[in-house]
Amino acid sequence: MNAVEVNELVKKYGEFEAVKGVSFNVNEGEIFGLIGPNGAGKTTILRIIATLLQITEGSVRVFDYDVEKEADEVRKLISYLPEDAGAYRNLTGREYLSFIATFFGGKKEMVERGIEIANLGKRIDDKIDTYSKGMIRRLLVARALMNKPKLSILDEPTSGLDVINAQEVRKIIQRTVKEGTTVLLSSHNMLEVEFLCHRIALINEGRIVEEGSPEELKEKHDAKNVEEVFLKVMK
Ligand code: ATP
């Protein structure tokens, strides 16, 4: 079974067509990356898969559940990290993860796992409003992965993180995938995409312009790395 099946997806905001007939599948157990310039439609596609936006045309299924007709079932299986997510700043990191865990039955191991993923050391007991941008992002990634969702949808998971923190988060994502989560992410970072993703789709102006594994795409375009593929395809 595919983790995600996107079929001829169209999304209009009023008259403006942000997504113009996109189809792709995400296999269970893989890390699939959407890359593309600003405004390409990545966030729109991720929000639709996360059951947060209405479809204009086409269909999307998550583990064979229809994201519109069976949204409640889909929501039980997924987690979603928005691009611009915030956390409750008056809570400590630990309190925040405990609060989120209550939605999933409040298991203590879940909070412990979240704390381990966030890896904030003693600062986990400080108020979130004393955290740096990178610390908040790590806490939010921990929140998205601590309950071992079947599918985690991560919109630019490492945005705003320094090189070391970003690499840590990528390792966390890889580890979570080994433990059974499928990951669909978006990124502007080509190194990240190459390092992390089993397959990628390149999106431009609401259309998929290229799709495949980083290796396949590099070979096809005679490119040294995914960045070069991207630049060649976007020309
Ligand atoms: P970025 O890399 O900058 O985050 P993106 O690929 O995630 O971009 P989207 O946020 O999906 O792109 O936006 C796709 C297009 O849809 C853009 O032209 C954007 O301006 C437009 N758009 C997004 N949300 C809305 C909205 N609520 N109303 C109108 N237009 C929107």
C-alpha cells in the first residue's frame, strides 16, 4: 500500500491556480521530498495531504483513506509540522510535550521520547519564550515525531537551524523512519534533500517538473548533485 497517493490534484485560491494537476505516490517507509522555488505550491500540497485545505479537483489518499471523506481516519495516522509553527511560549519545553502527549493518551514514554528527540538538555525545563528559533524548531520536530505517526508531514523541518542542529534533525528523521514512520517533507536545502530523501519531486509553478531518486536524477541530467539537477531543470 502507498503511504500517499496524489492524483491529478488541482488547488485554486479564488481564480488563482496554485496547484495545476499534480500526481505522485509516496511509498511506505520512505522519505519523500518536495523541492521547488518559493511559491511553487509545496506548502499547499502538504496542507491538503494533512487534511487542512480543501481540494479543488483530483484526489488524495493517505494509507488508502480519502483525505476529504475520511479526514478523521487520516488524522489518526499523521503528524504535521507547519512551516511557521509556534509553540505555547508560557510553557516549558517539557510541559509543552506533555500537553501535546495528552492528545495521544498522555503516555509517559511518548514525552520521554519527545524530550530525547528535542535534545535540549536542561533547557527543556525553561520557558519556551526563552528559546532561540532553532531550539523551538527542534521542540516542534520532537512534537511531530514523538508519537511515532505512520506518516509525518514536515514543511521545511530544518528551516532556521544552524548546520549542526540541522544535521541532528536529519538524523532524527532517519532514525524515526527506521522505526516505521514514513516522511514527506519540503525543503529548500538541496544538500538536505540529497542526504535524506529516497525520492524527490521538483515542483515549479504548481506542476511536477521532475521526479525520481537523487541518483536517477543526477544520472539523467549528468549533474554532480541535486542542486545542479535543480538548476538545469529550472532553466
Ligand atoms: P515557499 O517555498 O515560499 O514556502 P511554496 O512552494 O510552499 O512556497 P505555497 O505556499 O504553496 O508555495 O504557495 C503557492 C502559491 O499559492 C503562491 O503563489 C502563493 O502566493 C499562493 N497562495 C498560497 N496560499 C494562498 C492563499 N491563502 N490565498 C491566495 N493565494 C495563496
